[in-house]
Amino acid sequence: MDQAETLRQKMLHMNEPTGKAIAVVSGKGGVGKSNFSINFASEIAAKGNKVLLMDMDIGMGNIHILLGKSSASTIIHYLEGKGSIQDVVVQVEDNLSYISGGSGLSKMVEWKDLEIERLMKGFTELQKSYDYLIFDMGAGASENGLELIMAADEVIVITTGEPTSIMDAYSMMKFIHMKDPDKAFALLCNRVMNPEEGKTALKRLEAAMNKFLNKSVRLLGSIPEDPSVRRSVNNQTPFTKLYPESPASKTLKNMTAAYIAEQDREIHHSKSRFTDRLSAFFRKK
């Protein structure tokens, strides 16, 4: 029995409560995925939940830039044995922290058993420390990020109202669904010019998922195009913090409140399902 399998067996017998793992994805770049992830995480944290945001846009991450934060250590340093998992966690505000991915994570498929064991140990520890783990994934479906997407409890898919973005979002969901038919999806339409644009885009995606994949999805709603979002990026501050009364901020705040209120299961699970699934992926390598 290899080390990854041994660790998986240990985790199967864990009864500690663990946080919910959410992967935020998009079929293409430029839809505001990272900005949503930051503000969504910040709002969940503002409601009293401990949140960890992980930048998994490997080699092109921008979470630290959007937050106006920097970190000398990334998850790669932890995997190389340079400190504990907590040493690479950067606190942003009360209840909200983040971890930088680092360009070296592109070598995921080359990890040795020892590195895999450290990864699983780190995520297991983090899930016991946070209510939510939010993974801001790179655009598209890269092999390096697929294992994290497949292991997540839920996948939030970001699109815009543009036909190409809608098609890319559908393709992304289809790709994930074909690998895991039970994966839960939530849809968000970003940067809409009016509410009707968002409703139309989301209904098209919902109908396509129902018709062609026999899959139901949760519609989170749409966020309006708002100049305050760009200004907040320039100021390296979440727009919900810098411009709390702006249309985008009010919409996202309401969306986050509804998301938490409509959870159909408790935040904590009886066992670490995310790390179980991630471990299973590595066993197939």
C-alpha cells in the first residue's frame, strides 16, 4: 500500500467536521472570475465564517495583486518541506486568509509520494480550520487544476452574457459532468448590462444542462457591469469593501446571503470528502 493510499485510509476514519470546498471556474478568461472569488470570499467571511481563498491560476495568479497583499511563501514552499501549511497562509482580514499557488505547482503530475502526503496532510488540516475553502481556478480545464475541481464539493461557474462565454461555460460544465455526473454546479452571470441579459444567459445554460445532460444546476443570479469594480481593482481592494453601496456590491452581498441561507446541507461534513476525492485522484496517477 503506497503512502497516498495509507493516508486516504486514515482520512476515511476521521470524524472531525470539515469545511466546504468550492472551486470557482470559467470557460474563458476575462469574465471577472478572480474578482468574484475575492469578493465572494470576503462577504462569506464577513458573515462570521472562516474562509481560506487559494489562488490556483498557476503561473498567472492575480489574487495577491487584487488584494494588495504579497507573500514570500507559496504552497510550493510547504510541499518542499519549508515550514508548515500555516506558514504559507496570509491573513487578509478577520476570518479571511489566502494562499498563493506559485508557478512551481505546474509540476503537480511529477510529485512524489512524500509531496502528495504533505499535500493531503495540509488540506486535511486546513479543512478542520476553515468553514470554506475557495479555490480560484485558472480559466479553462487544465490538467493541473482538474483534480482540485473534481474533488471540490461544488463548482461555481462564471460566465458573461456573450454567446461565446455562454458556450465556453457549457463546455466546461459538460467536461466536468462527463467525469463526475454527481458534481454540483452553481451558475453566475457577471458584468451584465441589464438584468434581462443575465436571466437570458443563465436560462440558456440551465436549459442546455437539463436537455443534453439531464443535469440540474443552481442559478446564483447576475452581477451588473459597474465602473466601481474597475476602480477597486486599481485600488487593490475588494469592491464590496471600497464601494459597499455600488450596484455590483449590493448585488453580490445579496447573492452571498442567499447562497449561505439556501445551503441544503450543513457547512461541515462528517468526514473530509474533498481530501478523500483528491487522494483518490492521485492513486490513479
